[in-house]
Amino acid sequence: MKKLTATCAVSLTALAVSAGASQALTLYCSAQEDWCQLMARSFEEATGIDVDMTRKSSGETFAQVKAEESNPKGDVWWGGTGDPHLQAAEEGLTEEYVSPMRDQLHPWAIAQAESAGNRTIGIYSGALGYGYNTELLASNGLPEPACWKDLLKPEYKGHVQMANPNSSGTAYTTLATMVQLFGEDEGFEFMKGLHKNINQYTKSGSAPIRAAGLGETTIGIVFMHDAVAQTVAGFPVKAVAPCEGTGYEIGSMSIISGARNMDEAKQFYDWALSADAQNLALQVNAFQVPSNKGAETSEATPDLSTLTLIDYDFKKYGSSDERKRLLQKWDEDVSTLPQ
């Protein structure tokens, strides 16, 4: 009888664990760490659903989702630039879903969804640019850069930092922007010239501007809202909208195909599109433009309507073949060059 009781207790415990597991959500997050944590904890508070969150850059997350294709471990991928989300959609790695929240979103967020067969959706947008440490710039006697091509000047050698486009959506957006802004041949010549001045390629897209804020590099190529966040935090960082014009991102969210917790994934998806969930960005100084028309936008958020933005071709540069081709060309023609 004791053995039977023990066996029953073990079985009940296993059942309870199993039931609890079905109510959990595995979230892959590609935004800034504190924003990821806040989204996870706030969803838990709102729904009672436990969240297991992992933060990686968008390129790394795409690679993980691809590697887990035959045995998906994640449920939702939230945040990060849209290009890898679009590639994941094209390769069938993400699930088609039409949220009842769509009527609350800006047209650009819905357009992102429609271009991907409703396998992803826009959650925020932000323009590409760079920021520099004003104190380091002055102490090194460097001129203030205002354009992309300023960063190619010999005096900036060893003073510029950006992420690796293989791991970072921000850096891939940079690569795709230069190709669209200058044409492919000149765009790659720009990347080669820039390579000479790079002191480090980071994994994370926002790492270069954090390094600039800390005085570890002078210039960081990032989305402008990340540079603004450093300024607001009190670091001597100035954001720059390059004079030639620039690209932009539509940060995205996707449900992973074969998600183990599909109902919970859809609950998170709908909640994350609400104005209340998107307003959480203000608590962690995330200065992107939110996709919900009713969400608040900080006064510090760069006004995209005042910037010269290229007509970024998300469908082309988010396609699997084009993304692979550009990354391979960067690997072979740029990253191998001496510095």
C-alpha cells in the first residue's frame, strides 16, 4: 500500500508538472534585455501564464529557430528587425495568424504582415543611423560626422564599431541600406571602406552605442532610438541622421511553427499588440515608434517624418535568397579584408 501511495503521489506530481508546462510560454526575444524582461513579467502578471524568456539578437534567433525546425522549442519570437522574421516566414518557420488586434495598428505594421502571408507583424519602427561620444570625439580632435561617407575618413580609423550582419539584424539592415542607398557596387565599396575603420564587430546590434556611451569606442552604428536611449540615460552621446538618407526597420513578432503552446502564443501575440503592452517601452527608455495607433510615443523618440528615409524594400531584402546572398558576399568580400 505504501508503494502504491508513493507511486500515485509521483504520478500526480508528474501530472501537475505536465499541466503546468502546458500553461508556460517559451519566448524568444530580440529587443533590449530590460524590455524583454519587462514584457515577459508583465504578460505573466496579466494572464498568470509562466514565461521562459531567452534574449538573443535577431540573426542569432533566426538561426536558432531554423536549427530547431524539426523539433520547435520556442513559441513566440518577439522583437528584432523584420528582415529575419520575413525570411523565417518565407521558409515556413513561423505560423500564419491574423490577430483581432490588427485594426488598432498603423498601416506599415499590417503591410509587414501582408507581405509575409500573415506569418509576422510589425510591432515598432525605427530609423538607422549612428551616434558618437562627444567627449571622445573632442579629446581625439576629430570632426563631427554628419553623413555616412564621413565614417570612411582615415581619421576615424579604429574609432567606429558596428555589429556583425550575420548575427545582428541592425547590421544586416545597415548592409541592405547601403546597397539600396548607393547601389550594390558602391554600397559594397562603402562597406569595404568602413571595414578599415572598424575596431570591433559585435554580436548585438545595440552593443556599439553602449560601448560609445561608456567611452570604449567613439562611434557606434545603430538604430537612432538606441543612440537616443544613451543620451537620455546621461551618457555623452549624440545621435546622427546621416545626410544622404537612411534605411529603417519594422521590428516584428512571429509565432513559431509547431509551437508547443499555441494557445498561449496567440494570447501573447494579441496582448503584445495592445496599446498597454506597447506603452511598457517607455518604462525602459525604448524609443521606437509603436505599431498600435493608441500607444504613447516619447518626446525623445526620433520623428521619422522629419528624416530622409529610403524606400526600403522589405520584401526583397527580407527574402531568404537575397539575405543569404548579401551575407555571403559580405563574408567573402568585406570581412576577410585587412584592417
